[in-house]
Amino acid sequence: KQGVVALKRIVSTPGPNPWDPPTETPQTWPLSAAVKRLHQRYENGVLIVETGDMVTFAVPSVVPMLTDTLIIDGVERVITNLTPIPPAGTVVAYKAWCAA
């Protein structure tokens, strides 16, 4: 566990009337995570050269989605790739990549 990492999701709740706009509420879940700075990685056999962070975290109480964001030490980061570990069977952790 390194620093403070949380998963953030915007949840839309419909208004009481059909013409009312939905209410968007942010929800966060704390993560037990490790953050590693990356400069290059292989993805599907192709070398990807970019600076970003790889966040490995234990399974949270909600299934993470690519549309969620990660908050790393108070800074909100966009998830560019999300992979369950292992890819088949019971998931025990996730890896998320965040562009710098």
C-alpha cells in the first residue's frame, strides 16, 4: 500500500420528474494499491512508449470501469487501460494505467 489511492465514479440519479435533469454525485472507494511510474510497456506485442503510472490494486467493493477515475495522493487521473488479474477466473487484483 503506497500513498492514498481511491476509485472515483460519477453516479447519475434521475430527477423526480421526466423533464428534470439528472443529479450527478461523485462516489469514491478507498483502494489498497501500489503505484509504479512507467516510461514504456509492451501491450499486445507492441512497444508503447509513454510516461504514466501503473496502479495495481486489490479488488474493491465495486467492479471498476474504464470510465472511472483514480485519485492518487489527491490528484484525479484518467484511466487509459484497465486489466483484471487473472484475465479469466476469479479476479484477485486489477492493473490500471494512467497517463501522466
